[in-house]
Amino acid sequence: MIGSDEKDFIRGGFKADIRSDGRACNDSRPLSLSLGDLQPCSGSARCTLGSTDVIVGVKAELGAPLPDSPDCGGLHITVECSPCAGPTSQGRAGEALSFELAKCLERALNAHPSGRGSALDLRALSIVSGRTCWVLCIDALVLACDGSLLDALSIAVRAALQNTRIPLVEVGATEDPDEEPELELDDDPANAKQVDVSRVPIIVTVCQMDDAFVVDPTAREEEAAEQACHIAVMPTGNVCGMFRGSGAAVTPFALQEMMSLAQKRGPLLLQAVGKSIASAAMSMET
């Protein structure tokens, strides 16, 4: 908990467009990405955003599609907060935070059961209609929390999915349509397919204090803020999801300002993410 004097200091900085770490209100903290650190996974990424540190692993597993979406694959997301990540990640508070983070990520990525409108093309994960599909299990771990957790998690999820390779599957022919076909997995990485992340959004956290709006708040700035909103933004700048954070209810005016700021910052942040992914991929090759 921060005291009233520190809150006044933070709010004064917001009004003057100068924050305690030297950033302007619309500036993000330094971003760093590494890929492929988790060898047992189909893909992985670690993201640090300022002092916030998260790691995400993706495993592609064979499973059965849901009855109402026989031609789609599956997506399962879990988030766990390390007890050492910060005060809000300990005990039941940490469990509640993990649940809320996972739900927000699921809502940003998932779609209609038909597969339409999804950030991921779930139909590309189908192997045998109504019988077998790929299920992408996304497991995230929060190592350190210093604000904008959803921002860092969404970046790491996008990077981990882009790093994911799904083995090629050959389906054997069967004479009886009710017979389970034989599946053969190709172990050659050169034949593995990538996940299309072109529609995967990132989340931009925007906080309000009086007439000032700030992006990528630290934990102390989030605590001092009057209102907060987490906005999922596509590479095109379109908003595809929104989640209310802590604080009072967001007014229509504040919501419009937050969305406008997120729409401007989202594509710029995605460009920075793309450069970081390319740099991390080159490091892996060397």
C-alpha cells in the first residue's frame, strides 16, 4: 500500500507529464524478449516490461474437438503467479489474480465456437473432423510484477505462439468411416507448421488520474490511479476487447480517451514486439 503523500506525488507528476522514472504519460518502459528458453515446449517466450517479468510456454497436444465445433482445434490458458512476484501474488490473492489474468487472455484470444472471429484460426488446428485436433495449451508464469501484467503477458503469449511449431500429421486412409484412422507424426522440424499470429492482439493498460491518461503504469501508479482499463488492440489498431481494472467505474469520456490512446500505442508497441521477436530469433540461430 502506498501512502497519501506518494499518491499526491505520482498524480502531480502525471499532471506535469513527467513520471517518477522519467517517462512521459504516453511512454512505455523498455521491452525485452527471449524465445525458445523452455525446451520441452512447442514454443516459448519470456518478456520483461520494465521490472515486470513473465514467461509463457505453449504445448501442442493431440485431443478431441468439442461437439459444437468439430472442425476446430482447442485452446487452453493457465496463468500462475509466483509467490515471489509481489505482494498481490501471494496466497488467495495470488490465486484470484491468476484466475482473472487467464480469463482476460482467453477472452482476448477465443472466438465463437465455429472458429469465426478468433485471434487464432482454430480451424487450422483440426486433423480429423469430429475426432482429432491439436489443442494449444498456453501456460504462463508471472515471475515479477511491477504493473501492466496483462500487457507483458499478452506480448509473451503472442511471441510464444509465433515461436510455436506444430508437427505435420499424416492421416491414414480407412475403408470404414466409423473406424479411427491411424495418425503418423512427422518429427522433421522443417515440415512443422507455424501458428498464424497476424490477428493476435496485445493488451494496453491505460490509467486515469484527473485529466491525465497514462500507458504502461507501474504497480505504484496503478495503485494511485483513479481508474484503469485494459484494452486489447489488433495490429490494425482496432479494439477487439476491453477489461475494466481497479478503481472507480470508467466514465464515457474517460473510456473514449483510453481507447484512443490504446489505439495509437498498440500498433507502435506491436512494431517494437516484432523487432524484438526478430532480434531474439536471430540470437537463437547464432
